[in-house]
Amino acid sequence: MSTKKSLIKEAPLLEVKNLETAFDIEGTDYNAVDNVSFTVKPRQIVGVVGESGCGKSVMSLSIMKLLPKGIGKIKSGEVIFDGINLEKMTESQINKIRGKDVSMIFQEPMTSLNPVFTIGYQLQEVLFNHMKITKKEARQRAIALLKSVGISRPEKIVDEYPHQLSGGMRQRVMIAIAIACQPKLLIADEPTTALDVTVQAQILELLREIQSVNDMSVILITHDLGVIAEMCDEVIVMYAGRIVERTDVDTLFHNPKHPYTTLLMGAIPKMDETEERLSSIQGIVPSLTNMPKSGCRFAHRCPKAMPECFTITPKLEDVEQGHEVACLLFETSKPKEGVR
Amino acid sequence: MELVTQNEKNVMITPPKKSLSPWALARKKFVKNKMAMISSIFLLIVAVISFLAPYITTADITRINIGEMALEPSNKHWFGTDKAGRDVFTRLLYGGRISLLVGMSCTLFVILLGTFIGAVAGYFGGAVDSLLMRFTDFILNFPFLVFVIVLNAILFGKVSGLWVLIGVISFLSWGGIARIVRSKILAEKENEYITAAIAIGCSPAKIIVKHLLPNVLSTIIVQATITFATMIVVESGLSYLGFGVPQEIPSWGNMLNSANEPDVLQFKLWIWVPPALIITITILSINFIGEGLKDAFNPKSRR
């Protein structure tokens, strides 16, 4: 990990600027992703962590413009990938990038493969979409790809149907499809959530290996801090559609600043603990239609909340070099009287 | 002791299971369905015989023969002759050609048009969906019989009568298919593999044709058989009323046309019973085939 830190000064591969994604619910727009900005540098693994319903998936779908039509839309902001603004591209232009330069792995391997086609067909499809390649070559590539994601007997699996494969194997196939054209950026949306723990570890190991072999960047979306600690270089903590903290993984685990991050850390069960009950954060993420109109969105669950937390929206600001936090407690202009 | 060896033998005999595609599974199930298979064979025979009609009989189907009017079945005329002295058996064969042709062409057009409109409306949604579906409602609300008769009358003589009929019937019948396909596509496109397909850079056309349609194809095939049966009935009905296939072309419906005279209906059964019977059995067998296909494509049915 320390070798990767030296690369931080490189030009970013992906730059998300003030992204706002809204859902139209009964005629009113509600921002599921609110003013999110971050960068991903080449060969970097960026983790995005947060509770369910805090906009992680919506953000990743926005990057690839995969939001459900007619319901979700990108209201403002820019997604600049490799110098190109993806949000300004037409559907057919972005189709040339999807699967080739940016690919995605989905949460649910059981439904992410088309049941009527063989594994080989679905692997070859992405190759045919983006490369000039003969059928025979494509088949050989498909077999090689299956082998590279650790599937034994790839010559046989290539002719099988998704229903004949286990969840872990399907996720491996999904990874094979995602890396088929050697993308520069892989977005993995909770790739291990639907798998059991041993398979999870294998898949993460595989992702890591592929990342270093292919020299690609990864955005890893998860709600498992263990996965973050294992995999990532940098971490973005999201809450209710906003980034609350962003820093490298060591700092996050050793010196979390935002009260939300601190509470998340406290909720990790520890082996040496004598306590009987697991500490948790009281309350739930407010639903999209129920978001506080002003102030910090975490304020009503925050044990350190000050009166102004409910009125002033905190900005994401550097507290230390490379450590951004959005909390009034750390805003330099504010007195730190609220700290208990 | 013997039992053990028996078991071992069984183990050895069982070949390794080869993986079957969903289509192969459906085909296997369909072949096992006796009614559907008998119906398929019957339909195939009817189609082949009708198609080979010029080689089977040599009698003239259009020439009016006053000397042989309304003869009873005999060696020379197996099913007798009709009121214009034409051989009923010959006309039955040639009529099958027309009836099946009309049925199949209409089905083809109806399925193509309905699937296209349904799939586009379902996939794109929003304004496209509203527009196409209101158009579908509009078409479905046309009084079918009146419209067919009027259109047929307007176009009569300008284009070959048979294709006018096929066009008119097809144009008025695709609405139901479009609705069914749309609803199926709406459900199917929510699946994550569609999002995954978009994420690897497939264009909308490719998504619809390659990912969505194969998943709704079973529904379309079942609908096609039902449509086929309906279209034969529609052709017969219109022809019976005299608004269908032009009178000089024999079709099963046209042959029934003469059954509107009490004399024929009561005393000359050979003129109208053969076409009536063949229409009934054909439609019945098509419906059995449709039923069989429905079972074959249903993963929950095990028989």
C-alpha cells in the first residue's frame, strides 16, 4: 500500500464534480446524491462506504449513466473520465466507453446474467461490442478470461447456462465480463454482498489480483468496513447522499474525524471485547422524501450535534493534508465548543 | 448380493448428464406431450397435402360444370360436387392452401408488428410508450367487421383481393400482441442482467433484440399459435359472409358460403360438412399445439 501512496500526485482518471442525482417522486425531485465530488487516480482502489440507502449505488450508476429511465436523472455536475465529460455524451457515444474503458460488477450475481444465453455467449458479446474479432478468437478469449478469474474447466463452463453455476462462480463470470476489454476503471457495486463469507474472501482476493495485473482503478462500493480495510487505498464515507469524510484507509481507521465515521467504527465487533451488546447508531438514514431541508443530514442522529448543525450545511474541507471532513466540529472558521 | 451388482450396473449405465439449454428442455417436454404431438403431425399432413394439391388431383377448381351439379359422393367425385359442379375434394385441398396461407401470413404480420410496437413501447417507456399504446388502443377500438368490409370494398379490384384481406386483417389485429409483449418487456427489463448488458456497451436495439426478445419469445410463440387459429376462424367467418377471400378463389370459408341455403344445409351435407370439419379439427389441433408449447415453456410444469 505504501508504494501506491507515491502515485497520488498523478492526474486523476476519474473526476466527479458536484454531482447531483435526483429521483422524481410524484412530481418532486429528491436528491439521492447531493453535491458529491471526488477523484480516482490511476491504479487506485477507492472504497465507498455507508449505510443502506445513502446513495452509494445511485452514485455509481450515475457515473455510467445507468439510472432507471424516467425516474432518476442527473441534475447537475460533471463526471470527467480520462479527460472526457461523460455527462455530456450521447447514449451511443457512451456505449463505446461502457464495458471497454469503464465496467461494472453488480451486487446480485444470480440475476446479472441473462438466463437464455450460455456463459460463453455473454462473454463474447462484450468482446464483439468493442473489438474486431473473429468468432473463434472470441471463444478462445472467453475461455482464457474464465481461466483468469479462477474457474476450473473453463472449456466446459463456457458452454453452460447461468442456472448451472453457483453464486460465486457467476460472480467470477461477471468479473470476467467486466475485465474482458481491460477497462481502466472498474466499478464494483457490493460485489460480495450476496455471497457467503469464504467465497467473499476469494472474490476480493481475485479482484485485488486482477487490479494489480491489469493496472486498473477500482471503485469498490460496500457497507463492510472489513472489506474496505482489506482492499482500499482511499475511502469515501457517504451519508444520506453526501460525502462526510474522505481520506486514505490508514487515517480513516486510526484517526476517524466525522462523528458518523467514529460511530461506524465503534459498530465493528471486536474479538477482544467483553461487552455483550454491539454498539449501534440509533435511528435510521432518513428516507429520500424525508431529508432535513437544511443543516447536516446526520445531525438528528449525531451525539455531538450542536444547535447550528440543524441550520448550517457543513462543507467538505481539508482538516489535514488529504483528509477531508464535512462537519461543523472541524470547520476551521468555527469555534470547537461543541466537542465533549 | 445381487442387489449390489444391480446398483453398480445402473451407475455405470447412466451417462453423464449433458447440459440442456432452456430451448432444448422445452423441446423435450413438447415431444413428450402426446396431444400436442398428434396435433402437430395432423397439421403437418394437412399443410403438406394442401401444398401438394396440384399433384394429388387434376380436376379444375374454377370451371363451372353444369352437367355435374351437386352430385353425391361417388368414385369419380370422392366428396361429391358442389352446386356449380366443382369437385368438393379438390376444392378442399386448394382451399386448405388459401386458408392456411391467409392464417399464416396474418399471424406473421400480426406477430411482427405487435412485437415491434410492444417491445419499443415497453423498453423506452415514457412518451414513446404513451404514444404507441394510445395508437394501439385506437386500433383495438375499431369495429373490426365493419372496417374489414368497408376497406375490402374500397380496395377491391385495385390490388389482388387475397392480399388486401391479409393486410386488412393484420392491420386490425396486432393490438393484443403489442399489449402482451409490452407488459412482458416491462417486467423483463427490470432484471439486473439488462442493466449489466447496458453496462457493457450494448445499444438499445441490441438490448431489445438480443436480450429482451429471447426472454419473451416463449410468450410470443404461444401467442402466435393462438393467433394462427384465430386468423383461420376470421378468414372463414368473413368468407362465409362473402366479404373475405374473393369468391373465385376456393377457401374453406368460401366453401361454407353455399351452406346458407336451406336445401344445401339440410340435404346436401357433402358440400359443407368436409370444410366445416376440417376447419374445426385444424383449429383444435393448433390450440392443442399452443397448449403444449405453453406447458413446455413453463418451468413449473413437470409432465
